[in-house]
Amino acid sequence: MTVESPIEKAIRPSVGLLGWYSVCASKLLKENELYHLSMFNEPLVIYRDKNNKPRCIKDSCPHRSASFRGGENENGEIVCPYHGGRFTTSCNQDGSDRITCKHIIDSHYDNFANHLHLRQYPCVEQGDYIYIYYTGEAQPSPNDFQIKSHLENSLPEAYGFDLKDYEYEEVFIDFKCDWSRIIENHLDILHIFWLHGNTLPGNDVNRKTIKSFNQSINKDQYHLRSVYHEKENNKEEFISQIFIPPGRVIIFKGATEQARYVQVLDHIPLSHNRARIIVRHYRKFLRNKLLCKLLLFKQRQQKVFYKIFSEDYLVLQTQTFNEQMGYLNQGQTKLLAEDKMINLFWDWHQHSLEKEHPWDIHPTTAHTNTIHQDMLMLYPPANPQLSHDIKRIIDRKVAVRLFSIILIILALIFAPDLVQQIKSGNVSMPMVGTQE
């Protein structure tokens, strides 16, 4: 076991809990629609403005603090559902990039409207992801922020991952638990053998093959990285995990440069006991879109993902309870050698909490209305409806394919005889006679 020097032990990523988060997929941010989420209890809205640029605003109209839930996006103008205030992007001569009210009620309030601005966060689109730079304090213009970290350091490409070499399937996962427990879960290599062994395809990961690994750790100001090697089999690389603060985990199966599949998991701290995960499963195989469609590959992958995260769900909820009760601490938990990455994550997470206090910026109490928390739970396992829908879609499409195959087989069996009979004139054709 490697013993770190005090200097090595002090090394941790400089990015804390406030910074760049991947919060939405580009395909979900459709024209003339609103996408709702929250960050550390603060309700937000993402939409495309009149220039098709993504915008992230605080979900509160500056007139009477109504939510934009039930509102509209009309050609890039966001409309408040309460009094019809219309807000549009405007670039002023001073370089500010504001979202200003252009109309409310009637022309008598035009001057009043010009002083109403939505508060927003920097928002960019890259690699089919929507990113926001979250600080907990929305500003009238993205130019009002002092951005302390570079988005480029969070991108998969910065870690040897070339997107153009892969196809991917994607799911969205909602949990009613603490978001840090989910990251911790994704840094735990051994649980996949025991908890998910009956769900994962193949024979190399299951309860019968569970084993210990050699582990090497690399850490710097941008990330934590762990590589697990087989103790036998020429010490081949089994899995490589990269934690990129504040919320991204990348998992390579096998050596990084030869990985046949890669998972990118983005963890979004919606609110207390509410979290969303964007899961992308990149692969170098089955890249033919027609074949994937015929095999229902997308739906089958989604079904597996939902089952895996449903298996995690009870553990994560009970761990959240234990942590909130004070049971999950170093005095009452004993870590395995393979848990070193988890211990490093705990160190980073605790240091970031003490430095930035993100949950104290928009605190809630037992009396706080949970409307936003409740409405955000759209995906499995917190909301199992989509998982049930996927199963029905698979069953229906499989039935259609089987029926089509049966029809084709019947046609191949009987069509030659029918054609031969027609050619020989032995098939009697119905005659329409007249009654005298």
C-alpha cells in the first residue's frame, strides 16, 4: 500500500462545489420550450433565446416573483404566465448581455418594463451538453461573473476521449437522496460485482468473479483519477475512473486508449435529497444506426440502465439517512483498499463544503414549500413511469417484428405455389354475373 507524503496528501482539485455543471442535453432544449431544474435548492429555467443561444435564468419574474412554470417561450422571448411580461435578450452599448422586459400589460408600462431584468448564469452549449457556471448568485448579465475555472478542463476530450470515435445512448436518472452519495457510488468499483452482477451483460462481472484489485491514484488541481489493475492476468487495466469536480465522473472500461465503451456521468445537486444524473454510454461497437434500430438497442440499453440504478436506489437512500443521522463518519465506517478514491472524494467534498457553503446560499426549512422539488422528479427510479413505458415499447415492437417475420415466412412458403398456379391458369377467378 502506497503511503502519501504530507505534501502529496494535501493535493486536491482546486475547483469546489461551485463552478461548471453539465445540466441538460442539447436535444432536450428544444426551440420554444422551457426546461426547468434547480441547483442547491435554487429554481432555474433554461431556454433558447431569439438567437438560438441557451440561457439559464433564475426562475423568478422580477415583477411579482412568479415562477415561469406554465409560461411560454415565443420565438426566443420568455413570457411570464402571471401577467404576460415578455423578456428578450438585449445587448447594450456597455457590453452587458441582459434579458429585459419589453412589454407588460400595455404601453403605459413601457418605461417600467425597461427596468425589469431577469437574473441569469453563464450558459454555453458544447458537445451536445448544456453547461452552466453556477455560483448561487444570479446576475443581470453573464458578463457580471468572475469565472474562476475553465470549462475546457471538464470536457471528456481533455482526458484522451475522442467523441467522434463513438456512438452513445443516454438516459436521465432522478434520485430522492443526497447527490454526493451518488458520486461516491460511481467511484465504488466493487459494488458492481455484487449488486449489479445479475444485470450487467457478459460473464466477467458478477458475484462469482468478485475480487480485489491493485490500484494507482493520480490527482492534481483538475481531477482525481484511479486505475484498477488485475492482480493476475499480467496486471491488465480493468477500469479507470476520473472524478472531475464539481460533478462529472468518467469511467473507461479497459485501457483508456483502447476502451470499447466509456461512461460519462454528470451529477446535478437539484436540492436537499433530490439529484439528477445524465448518463451517457459511449461505445465503439454497433455503430450502424439501422441495425441498432432493428435490434431495439437504444430501448434495451435504457432498460438495463434503469434496472441498474433502481438496484442502487435503496442503498443510496438509506446511506443518505445514515449520513444525515451522523452515522456515516470516519469513526463508524471502515474502508477497503479499493475505497481510496472514495476517501479522496470525501476529503474534497468536505473541504469544498466548509469553504463555499453552497447549501447555505438558498437554505430551506421544514416549512418550505416543496413544489419545485416534487415537480422535478421526472425520471426513474424516483419516478418509475418512464421505465414502465420503455418495457411496453420493447414488448410492442418485439411483437410487431415477430409478426412481420411470420408473415414473411408464410409468404416465402406459399407464394411460389400461388405464382405457379396463376401461371398455369389453375386459379379460378371470381366472376361477376348479371341476373336476368
